[in-house]
Amino acid sequence: MRKSFHEELGDLRKNVLVMGRVVEENVARAVESLLDRNSSLADQVIESDKKIDRMDMKIEQGCMVLLARQQPVAVDLRMINTILRMIIHLERMGDLAANIAQIAKEPTFDHYPSRIIDLFQEMAGLVQDLVGRSLRAFADEDRRLTLSLNDLDKPIDELYHQLIREFGQLHGDEELMNWATTMVLASRYLERIADHAVSIGERVAYLVTGNYADLHIVD
Amino acid sequence: MSAELEIKLCTKNLNFYYGNFKALENINSEIYKNRITAFIGPSGCGKSTYLRLLNRMNDLIDGTLVEGLVEIDGQNIYDSNIDVSELRRRVGMVFQKPNPFPKSIYENVAYGPRVHGVKNKNELDHIVEESLKRAALWKEVKHKLHTSALDLSGGQQQRLCIARVLAVDSEVLLMDEPCSSLDPSSTMKIEDLMFELKLRYTIVIVTHNMQQAARVSDYTAFFLVEEVDQPARLIEFGPTDEIFTRPRDKRTENYITGRFG
């Protein structure tokens, strides 16, 4: 009986990794669809987000059943707790990616300042790297990797603030300003995705050590 | 729960032998007053043996030897000047199978006080009522105190055995698998009772049921025999909240998560 419990817990863990891969992919595709104004790719991201929502619910149900039937303790309890917390972050990250994809579907604007796009692209690259690392930290239960995530979030926050300053200095017609508004939002979504990835890292640190001191509040 | 912990019982460098066989090795532990301490571990890990050392029940087995100290309120219970029956009054035991005497409910509870010299009928009545109330059995039996204790259900018999210990003004209750022969609702009654009793008493419970240890105890001690013919050791002792969420020792973790044992 216990063996099947650990198998079921292992399956849940694998499902989280699958969900994480879909989220990771959606973040990348959302950014790509925005930069290329590729509306069919954006549609795929939005459609795929529904899949993420379904996975979220299915994993949560699996956790509830294991809690009710097995009363897990120690590392097993921490794993279930980590999974329950992680899927909330992953689901939110999926929503944020879908929001970015939604922006990609809006009317395009050709005369944008390339400096802003460069900064956005740089930020997107760092965010994707951070997301990938947070998921790897979970897959490998690698506490050292989790410790680096907070530091990796700092340049993202700096780029975000730099972008906001750049937007603040823009002057132009309504078309430019509309474009700028949506890009401010997209930058904000990316910045939030990074924060969720850092939170996942903290959860993984707690999973590994059982020490609540490993949890910081991400602002 | 108050933050101050008072040590009621403790053992220091305790070894225990059955003949030449060392059954327990170097057990150092503290049992806190007005707390529930659970002993857990696989079968044969020494937890019941250790429990029985705490009121010298193992004295009844020939060829046993105790090394080290077992103290109650700072006094070694294996000192030669200790009155063992007085010790067992202070440190009472409840067993796995309820073992009422084949007498009336009243006589079961009154027996101990009588042995300890209480003769006055009113006083005995009072002790019986008070003990049955504290054991959460009074309401169910007050109208039939003089019927046979053997007619009670298993759960009621177990609470009667608890009342019997309380009747002699015990300070510590040692419970050896007190619920393993009871159904879930009787088990819950005993567990609820333990919560009430710990306000007045110190409780030590041996249980095979890990969920029960997690539910009822404030502190948990994990015992283990690592290799055949080796003595049992205390592997980890700590607040139950910690033992069941982040045990420090890998062996504790493996046991409580069902990875062995």
C-alpha cells in the first residue's frame, strides 16, 4: 500500500514537472508572439493556458486525495505542500504568459523605438532563464540552485525599472502611446513571472530543508 | 500551552539487559510534566521495554539488569530505599488489552485506594465518582456502579482502567498501546480524554499507530533496533510538530514515511 502511495506521489511530482514545462514553453512563445506580432502563435498560447488550468486542478485533486487517504508526514508532507503551493505559482505564470499573448494580438505599430524592444528582449531572456532554473531546482531538489534565484531576479527588476523610465520619456502620437501602454503591461507581466519563479525556488528550499527560514517574502 | 517545561521523568545513560542480552543502550531522555510523550518505532524496538522501566515493571522479570539512572522528580527510582508499590501508585500503567478485575465497576476503582488505606465509605464513594468523572466514564456507568465491569464495552473497560489509575492519585500515566484493541470511536474518546488528563497528569504513550502519535502527543521519541541482536536505541526525540514535518534523522524520516519498518 505504501509503495503505491510513493508511486502516486511520484506521479504528482512528474505532473508538476510537465505542467512546468508547458508554462516555460508558453512564456517563451508568448514573448516570441509579442515580438513578432504573430497572432496565431499568440492564440496557441492562450489555448494552451486552458490546459495549464486543467493540470492545476487535476494535480490539486491528486494532492487532496493523498492527504485524505495517506496522512503523509515529513518529506512526503513537505512534497505535497510544495506541490500545492507550486501549482498556484505555475498557474499564475501561465495566466501572465496568456496576458502577454493577448497583447501580441493587438494592432501592431511599426515605428517603435528599438531601444525599448532591445531592453524588453533582454529582460525576457533573463526571465526565461530564471523560470527554467526554478523548475530545474524542483526537479533536482537542488537547494544551492534555489539560493541563486533571488540574485538572478535583481537584474530583471532593474531592467523593468529601466523600461518604465524609457516609457516615461516617450512623446508621440496616440498610436505610439497605446503601444507603449501595452508594452508597459507586458513588461510588468514578465517581471511578475520572475517573482513567481523566485517563490517556487523558496518553496523548493523549504521542501529540501524543512526550514521556514528558507522562505522570504518576495516583493 | 505554557512555555515552561518541567521535567517529570528522565533517564540518563540507561542500559537494560535481559540476562546477557543488552536490550536498550544509552537511553537519555526527558519526559515533561503535563505533556503527552509518544514512543514510536517498529515492533521489538524497545519502546514498551523502556516504558516498563519507568515504573519498574521489568523488575518482575528474572535476570534483568538496569544500568544508569531513571529519575522521577529528580529521584532515582532504582535506589534501594524506593518503595516500589508507592512508585507504581505514582506512575500507573494502562495496558493494551483492558484488564478490569472480575468485580463490579465500583470495586475496580475502589480497590487501589483501599489497598492504600482508604477505609471510609464516603471517601471511597467520592474517589470512585471523581475518578470515573475524570476518566469520562461517570455518565455512562453512574446508574450501574455495582454491575460487573466485564459487561462494559472494550472502550469503557479501558476508561475504567484509566479511572483505576487515577483513583490512587497517580502523577504519571504510562499507556502501552491503549487503543489497539478499540474501535475508532472508542479510540477518539480515549484520545480526547488524554487531552483533558494532561492538565493534571504526565502521560507517556506507546503506540504503533503513527497517526495517533501525531494526533495526541506533544513530544515524540523514536526507538530503533538497527541490526538483529543489537540493542535498541533512542534515535530521535523532539516536539511532535517537528518530528512529523522535518525530522532531523534520516532513520526517523524513513520510518515515519513508511519507507521501512
